[in-house]
Amino acid sequence: MNLETLRMYLTPLAEGTMWMLALFFCSAVLAVALGLLVCLCRLSKSRVLSRGARLYIDIIRGTPLLLQLFYIYYGMPELGVVINAFVAGVLGLTLNFGAYLAELFRSGIQSVDSGQYEAARALGLNKVDRLRRVVLPQAVRTVFPALGNYALVLIKETSLVAVISVYELMRAGEMLAGATFQALTVYTMVGAIYFAMCSVLAHLFRRSEKRLTVPGYWSGAGENHDISKA
């Protein structure tokens, strides 16, 4: 493979990688925010909020992500709502992973010892401060390894949005393979890029996790968890 041929392969794949990362970061930030919101609704004393959150979680976890993407991109226009392919991809990934993160955050919050709540209440902290200063920091340490796993899954699941014509790494690979008739070479390169992205992300999470397990960093030391197996 000469330099010109290599450039012909790498240029569209590099562009697709940039769009894949944009899709990942947008979806990750929104999914975390949505997951926390749904988690709080799930834990709410209001039956309407709690049951509504539970219904959303059950529907999302009980249907395939691919179907959800089709529903948003192809189904919503029938209701008069036309959505850009990239926005539809972000929305689908956000709704899907937001449901899983909601349950993850709920388990983390419920794992905090009840004595912590009592101590915070005794200090005169209101509900918001108890959640922000006492509960969430400990919950984050508990769920952080699993959060890293979900991040690795999300960066790979971005490939599914290629089916709704979002131009990202997988879509770029499909188009390049169709143009060059070198499917084995192209998809090997695509796989190598995904592997590299996941390896870097796993390394960053491992380093961050080590900071969280340093004695005294937050509330004490914890066990290290391997998040590289996603």
C-alpha cells in the first residue's frame, strides 16, 4: 500500500472518527444528566414520578437500541417531528444509556449507609446539600467502575447509528469499503480505531479510579476494579 492509497483510506476514516467522538461525548454528557434526573424521580416519594421513571426504564431496557433509533429517525416524522440524523443518533443513545445509568446511580445512592444521612441531617444540611455533599460523592465512588464499563459500551454502540445514515466511523468504513472493494482491509482499520479508542478510554478511567481509591481522597480507600473487560 503506497502513501497515496494510505491517504485515501485514512482521510475518510479520520473524519468518521471525529464524528464518532462528537457523538460519544454529546451522548455521554446528556445520558449522565438524564440518568441522574430519572434516578431522582425513581427515588422520589411521588408515585407519579417514581412509576413514570420505572416505566421509562422498563421500556428502554426491554427494547433493542436499534429499534429505538429507527423509531426516532423514521417514526417521529410521521408525527410531524423531523429530526436530523445526527441529532436522532444522539437522542437515541442518550435515552438508551440514560435508562441504564439511572439504575446504576440508584444502586449507588442506595448503597450509602443510612448513618450518613442521619449525620448529614444532624449537621443541619438541607436535602440538596445532603445529596450534593454527602450522598453523591460516596455513590460516585461506588459506581465509578461500572460507569467506565458503560462508557466503553457507548463508544462501541455509536456504530449502530450508521443504520440511520449518520456519518461516523462505521458509516465511513462502509462507504470506503463499497468504493474500494477492499472490505477486509477497511474493516480491519475500523476495528483497530475502535480498539485504540476503547483502550485509551479504559486507561483514563483506570487512572481516575486510582485517584478515587487513594486513602483520604474522598471518604477513604476502596478496592480497585478492572474496567477493561467491556
